[in-house]
Amino acid sequence: MTKESPTSTILRIGHRGACGHAPENTLASIEQAIVLRCALTEVDIQRTSDDELVLLHDERVDRTTNGRGRVADLTLPDIRTLDAGGGESPPTLDDVLKAASGRIGLILELKTGGSAYDVFAIVRGATSLNL
């Protein structure tokens, strides 16, 4: 019987992608979590005023982007103009599912009440496409 090394039993989980290495909840952060060989990463989902699901942790965009205001008051086109760092804008849930595409597991934290059904539908659709 062989003894397992301590590292073989450690599960690497990124937080907001790999937020210590790239702007949190961005595609760059997801890519960095993959480079760091994380098995999973947690991301935060908010709903915009036009019912799009985007990755942002806070109710307001002020801390993590160059913008101001509540996510719930902004549209997806508004969100797309924001810089979350390094030229990255907050991605949609669809964007992140495509980026993860079997290379990393996602832990989805729903920050907006009433969004579970919509998140489920998007994830189920992406899964059926083998993304």
C-alpha cells in the first residue's frame, strides 16, 4: 500500500477566479485559476436591469470597476463599458461557462434573489452543448 502525498488530497479552489492574481470575477481571473491548476473556482452572479446575469460580487460596481452605481440599475451594455482592471469588463454567465468549458469547475454564488431558475436554465443549456 502506498502512502498518498499531502498534496494529492488537497483540492485547489479559486475565489472569484484567482482574484489575487487577476481582477476578480473576470475571464482573466478564470484563466489564471486554470493556469494555477485549480479544480474549481467560485464566482458571483448578479442580475442587471435588463435581466442579464453577470459576474460581480458587490451590489455596486464602484469597488471592482471604474464605474459607479448599482448592478441592478445598469444594463448589460453599461456593464460592458466598465473596466474591472487590465481592460477586462465583467463577463456574463454565458461567457464564463464558455471560458471554463470543462477546464475548471465553477461554484456559482447567486447574489441576486430569484435568479436560481435563470441560472439553472443557462447552465443546463451550456451543459447540453457540451461546453
